Amino acid sequence: MEAENSPPRGTPFLSMAVGVGVGVVTGMYSMGLQGRAVLKPRLSYFVFSSLGAFLGYKVFHLRQRQAQVIEIRREILLERRAKRLAEEKAQAERE
């Protein structure tokens, strides 16, 4: 079982592969809606797959960056909590 604060799983290549799959399926769907042959090789499939790979790569890095920001914020909150507890303990000892 994974830890709660582990970084996102996967690699940029996996994200790009998912993006390529989504791009190709999108291209095939658009060709099907236009009534064209779906499995005939087309330049548009290359364009859709390239855009999908680019978006998958960007999504991977966005997820990584969000995980880093969350971890930084978590550390700040833990430090604040420890400081507050120490202040409350010191105040309770004075009283």
C-alpha cells in the first residue's frame, strides 16, 4: 500500500502514451462523424497523436508540480502546528 504523500505514479512516457491513444481515438471519432473511412492512414492521426502526446507530457509535469506544492504546504502546516502546540504547552506551564 502506498504512503499518503507519495508522488504521482507513472512516467512521462506512460502519460504520453495515454495522450497518443486519446488523440488517435479522437481523430478516428471525428473521421467517423464525417462519414470518412476510419482506418485509412491520414495525416490528421499524426497531428492528433502529436497533440495528445504533448498534452499527456504537460499533464504529467503538472501533476508532479502539484504534488511538490502540496508537500511544501504540508510541511509548512506541520511546522505551524508544532509551533502552536509548543506555545500552548509553554503557556499552560506558566499558568
